[in-house]
Amino acid sequence: MEEITKDIMIESPETMSKVFGKYDENIKLIEERLKVDVMVRGGALKIRGESRRVEAAVRVVEEMIRTIAGQGGITKDNTEYILTLQSKGLEKEYSALNDDIICYTMRGKPIRSKTLGQKRYIDAIRHNDIVFGIGPAGTGKTYLAMAMAITAFKNGEVDRLILTRPAVEAGEKLGFLPGDLQDKVDPYLRPLYDALFEIMGAEAFEKNMEKGLIEVAPLAYMRGRTLENAYIILDEAQNTTPEQMKMFLTRFGQGSKIVVTGDITQIDLPGGKRSGLKEVRRILRGIQDIAFIEFSQDDVVRHRLVQRIIEAYDRNDKAREKKLALELAEKPD
């Protein structure tokens, strides 16, 4: 394969520094993944290697420069994701994520989609009445749903926010904890509170809570109600039973929107009970105004090790299933 060298002119020293990253971590990642050499000569970034690898590296760096222009900086995780997209020929789609800001946190930090999976999720929430976000931990399912809900509430699109989770113990007993029922279920609801505080602010949250405009409660509190003009989020839905899921979805009233999130690989239901999230995916798929968005490991936006941990567990599960299938096949009738 022919070796070539291509130059990318970067006139701003600040932009050049951001492209390289802390301790040159971004460029080292590009060199490692694409097997090219990158250096700086007279304000130009020079990329040398096999022609197809150099062309790929040029597209990645150009996308990095666009991201820096749009967001003011770029991280190693951003670079890694652009490289992942490049391997699928999708690197140019990354720029679209910069322009779609959902809202700002209390500290002024913009909240936007960080992956194409997240962008599909946000678009689905905008255009459907009921959306299911299904995927592994760290993909932003709950946080983005909260950002969309709070934005709709602030804009007057809905009258109230209703946030709920099934109170299923993940291998730990909370009955011994002091306090009333609300005190006992608060640990289950903590992630919802955290997102509310960060995006809305503690003072605004408390004020709206007192007025009854925000409700954070266990799923059991939803029974027997009709929820109108509300933005309703059901989190950790993998821990609902089919009966609970049906009960929840039939609370849906006029002017409302529902977002359901969950990870079907982390079901904590006791006694081998069926997951309502697994069943609803089969039952409701294909119905108009209901969308199912499936996240993958590529959409994990926590520490990059989380993605590798999920991949390792997936490999382990597949190996165990294969071993079990072989053992069953070898058993005499």
C-alpha cells in the first residue's frame, strides 16, 4: 500500500493544542487506532501513513476541529467516539450533535446529545407520545429524558412533572432504614432528584414540589390515576412486572407524554418474575406514536471503562449461554 503525507492547516495555536489534547492523548489515540504518524510542522498538522488510513485520519481531525469550533473543546472520549463513527463511515454525522442543545444546567453547561443513539432518542421524544429508551448503564437515558421533561415544563408545554420508579430492592434490604415510607423509598429515587437539582435548581424544585407541580414517587402510587397534561418518566422499567407496566401505561391522559427507560440486562425482580419492559417491547412495537430506541455500548458516555466493562459482561453472558446450550445438547433424552 502506497504511503502518503497529508497536511491540515490549523492557524490557531489554541485549536492545535486542543486537537492534540492533554499530554497529546487525542493524537496518540488517532495514531494507535489508525496506524498513522502525526506531527506538527510550521502550523500544519502532517499525517503520514498508508493512503486509506491517512484519509481516514484527515476526516477524523477535520471533525475534531469542527467540534472544537462548536463546543469550545474536545475530550479523549469525544475523539474515541469520532473514531468509532469513522470505522462505520459516519464521522460527518458527529457535527449535528453540536447544534442540538436541549437546555442548560443551573451552571450554564449546555445539555446536548453526545452520541448518534442519544440524538435518535431525543428526536423520538420530540415526535412521539410514548418513547421507550432501552440500553446499558451510562447511555444517558434517564438524564436526557429529565432534561426534555424539565424543558417542556419550563416552556409551559405541560402542567406538571411526574417521575417514578418501581421500588425493587437490588439485592439489598432497605426495610431497616429509619423514617416513614417516603424516607425509605427516597434511595430508589435519588438519581431523579440529582438530575432535577442540576438542571432545575434545588430552590425551584422545592417550590414546584410544594405546589404539587412536581411529583417524585414509587410506581405503586400511580395506580388508579389518570395523568393529564403531564410529562411522565418511568425509570428502571426493567424492574416492573407485565401487570405494573400495563397499569402504568394506561394512566396516560390527554396532553401528556411518557418516557420509559430501562436496562434489560439488569433485572432485579425476585423469583424469576417476567420483566414488563421485555414484554412491552414485543407487544407494542409498531404502534404509531410509540417509539423504541435501543442504545448500544457505543452510546455509553460515562468513563470509557464502563463501555469495556459492559462488553466484557456481554462476552461472558454469551459464553455462558453457549456452554449451557452445549450441555443441554449432550444430555441423553
